[in-house]
Amino acid sequence: MQLKEIPVTGIPYDQIKIEKVPAAPEYCERPAELIPSANRAVVINPNRTCMPLGAMWAVLGVRKAIPFVQGAQGCTTYVRYTFCRIFKEPAVIATASFHEDAAVFGGRRNLVEGIRNLVVRYWPELVGVVTTCSSEIIGDDMVSFIKMARANLRKEIGPEKADQIPIVLVNTPSFAGSHVEGYDRASRAFVETLATTKGEPNGKVNIIPGLFYPGDIREIKHLLRHMGVEAIVLFDISDTLDAPLEPPTSVPYYPPGGTAVGEIRDMANSLATFALQPHAGQAGARYLERKYGVRAVVGPPPVGVQGTDAFLKALREITGKPIPESLLQERGRLVDSLADTLHHTMMKKVAVMGDPDIVLGVTRFVLEMGMEPVALAGGTASKTFVHDVEAILAEAGYEGEPPLIINGGDLFEFEEYLKKQPRLDLIIGNSRAVDISRELQVPLVRVGFPIYDRFGYQKRPIVGYRGGEMLLAEIVNSMLDYQYPDDRTQQL
């Protein structure tokens, strides 16, 4: 039954049928000069999101910390909604609630009063102030505003209590970068604000995981635990954004876990800092290296055999701890799985999209499987991305057709290139590639940020040897679902 208008009573879900009518009966080739995003004034199907989101992600990984967004309510609402879709957890994020008056006269009053209300109601152990487009464009003097907010707190709740709550400023103008750079800036801001003194060596290593999910961080901790290495994990969302459902024991409620403020202060005394995602965390690692001589180990992402090997070898070199037999057995299982599935993965054509570090880590892994990358799309423009991809291809001895490398472009460019390929077997990327995979009728293996159309992926690791096994199984099974009829699966 077709309806010309929706009745007041609504339509039951079981009666809804939405037909997608194509704009043209068949694919119409676009003008070649308009396909590269650099030649267009408009972004079509973006492969990234705004910078403040990355900074808010970081703040939520600190114990009993609350992000305070110096901007309009929408800047906060969108991020909370996004995190809820991905992590299935509530995210407490405060806002300065800009309106017209703040846009004209500045956001000083909003910040001073907002931080006061936040502190007296929630008593956080840290407040992370995150700027937005509006506050950056109107030129808010955030350093002075925070000093005023601090003075106001000292007057109302007393100097002793007020000084126990650090306020960390992260400048994140959305028009200047993506969520990846927002996380990177947060890593620098936190260590610069809190790790201010050099003391006795603590014998630990610092881990800045980057935009990995809770399941990935738990897998990193698993590797560290088996190595017998103590670590400070900066922005540890493994519990704060994947908390157990239990009755609250205190009000206001904070999820368990997160990196303690004292641990961040102690990062200046560690043996080394591992930035697992070079584009999301390198700034913090480099700052500690320049300021306090803490060695920075930047990448590669510990995805697949070689990526995890590099991480464990660096740990062994810095700490002197041997790689235990238990991890060698995990490595052997991953290598065995690669050998068992080689006839399914060898010479398969694959396209990878997402954040630059996810693309780099996954590209190295698919080359280990014998797959042939067709297109590699990093959503955030990077000075090193193209060089890093070329180095990975050379390292693997890849002799196939060179893939298209998109450095910071949108997914329209990615999709148009794939439509012209004679064959494509698989796409690996986040949920933004769903429509592309359906259009091209190839399977999509979901990795990276964001994954909002599947449940539980935030708990499943792709890092480490065990994460590599899970990712390999997902890749192979996705291709089997598409390429093998049901009556032949018993022959596998």
C-alpha cells in the first residue's frame, strides 16, 4: 500500500518499505577533473570528522575527567551521540552553551560560570577544556579565561580544593584538522600541562594508544602483562568507555578506570613513550623526548605479525625483558592461520580506507596475507602518509600494480576509482564505506573509527597476535560469504 502522506498515528515498522530509486538507470562516469577532492570546493562523503571529537575522546580516557567544550551545544551533542552509537556507553561532556551573545562578546562568562557549575556539581579530578570553531574564530583568550575560572573557584570553594583540580586546555579549531589531530594535540597538551617535573626513574614505559578501541587497549595490556612490563597508558578508555553495568556506589557516578592524573605527572620519569599511532599521539611522545629525554618510539601500529613484532622487540630493547614463550605461541598461531587461509587471501584485490594509522597498519597486514591493495585512502592529510605507504610496499617486496594513494581526500574519490577497477574482492574500513561496498557488491570488513552499524566491534581487538587472528578470520569469512555458494562450503 502506498501512502501520499504519513498519518497522524504513524506507520508501524513492519509496514515501512523504503525504495531507493537511483538517480540514473546506470552508472554515469563523472568528469575526470572533478573526481580528485583537491579540484573541488565541496567535500562529498567525508572520510574524517572534526578536531574537537578527538580531544574529547582523549579526555574521557582520564580518570574522573570531564571535557568542557568551549562552543555551542551542538558541538557537544554530536560527539555524545557519536560515542553512544559506537561504545554503547553514556559520555559525560559539559558545554559552554554558546549563543548569539557569546559569538559577539566572547565566551569568557560562559567558561567561568560553566566550569564553576561543573566543579560544584560533579567534583571531577580534571577538566579538559576543548575549543571549537566558534571560540577560535572570535579569538577567545582561553589562557586568561582559565585563570579567571581558577580564581573564581578559589574564591568559592577555597584554594586547597580548587588547586587540586587541574584544567587542561586543548586548542582544537575544527577548520584546521580532523579528529586525529585533535587527539594528537590532546596528547601534547596533557603532558605539557601535567608532566612538569623530572624525578627518579620509575622503570615504566608510556603508551599513547591513539584512536584504538577498548578491546585494542586491553590487548596491549595483555602483551605488556606477559612481557612483565609496567606501563602508564595515557587516555585509557578500556574501562571508561566499556564499563560494566553495576549499581552506582557514589553520586555523581564516574565509570571505573582511566589514566590517573598522578600517572600522567609521572610520565616524565618513564623509560620511553610508545606512540602506537604516529598521527594520533606522536606530539605527546616528541614533547617528552625533547623536554625530559624520554625516548619516543613512534609506530608502527601493532597490527599483524610485523607490526606486533616491532612493538615487542622495542619493548625488549628498552626494558631488557625477554619475549616470553606464551607470546611466541600466540605469534605461531597467527602465522599458522595465515598459512591455513593463504588460498583464500592470495592475490585478492583489496581497498582500505580510514584514519591514516589504521590504513597503514592494515595495509602491512594484508600484504602479509598475499593480498593486493588497489586503493588506500587516509582521511586525514599527512606529510608522511604517501611515503609510509610506499615504504610498506617496498618492505613487502610488492610487485603488483601500484595502488591509488589518497592522502586526505574524501570517499567520492575513493568510490569513483573503485568503480573503474576490473575486479575488487574486499573493502576494509569503517562504517562510512557501507554504501560503497553495497554499491560495488563486495564485502566490507569493519575496522577503525567509526563503527556504528555493528554491535560489539569496540570490544574486538585488531592489534597484537590475537587481534590479528580475529581480523584474519573476519576477512576470510567475509569473502567466503560473498564468493562461495552454500553447496560448496564443505569443500573448503
